[in-house]
Amino acid sequence: VQLVESGGGLVQPGGSLRLSCAASGFTFSRYRMSWYRQAPGKERELVAAITRAGGTTNYADSVKGRFTISRDNAKNTVYLQMNSLKPEDTAVYYCNAYFKQLFEYDYWGQGTQVTVSS
């Protein structure tokens, strides 16, 4: 199982970034996909999540209207489009895959750094 994030970097306030998470080793379309972030000295928090077919999304209040999560099940990839970035969005962003049936399956990527600074 692998989740590989990409697209992080340094951006000025007000700028945009698009994160990608490429999945392999499991049946991607069965999993709810989410983006989390963790800033220095803070707990990891949920940023956005999307259901298996992409029909339902939810967002942290702090990013509503600025971030958009989407997925392409044919490419086994989930995205996070981040617009109007603020310094407080600076964090390591992690991709998560979650599925529960008889057992729980919970996978994490290695994270990608997003830094918003002038």
C-alpha cells in the first residue's frame, strides 16, 4: 500500500497550490479519502474528505470556500485545490485512505510541506 503526496511548496499569501495523492496497492474506489494537516506544535486536523464515488465532500470551517477536494477513481488519485492561501495554512499535509467493513483499513501518506509566507 502506498499513498504518495505531491504538490507542496512555498507560496505567498493569497496564492494557490494543488496537492495530489497517488494511491496504489489497494482498491482506491472503495475508500473514503481525506486530507489532514499538522502544523508545528499542533495536533493533526481534518481538512477535507470525500466519499468513495465523490458525491459528498466535507471541509473544516477554516478552509470552506477556499479549498476543494476531488478524486479521480480511474487514476487512483485524490486532489486538494487550495486557493487564497493564508499563513495559518502552513503545515504538513497528509493524505488518508479509510475503509471499514468487517475490519478497519486506515492508510497514510508521508506528507507534503505547504508553507505560506511572503
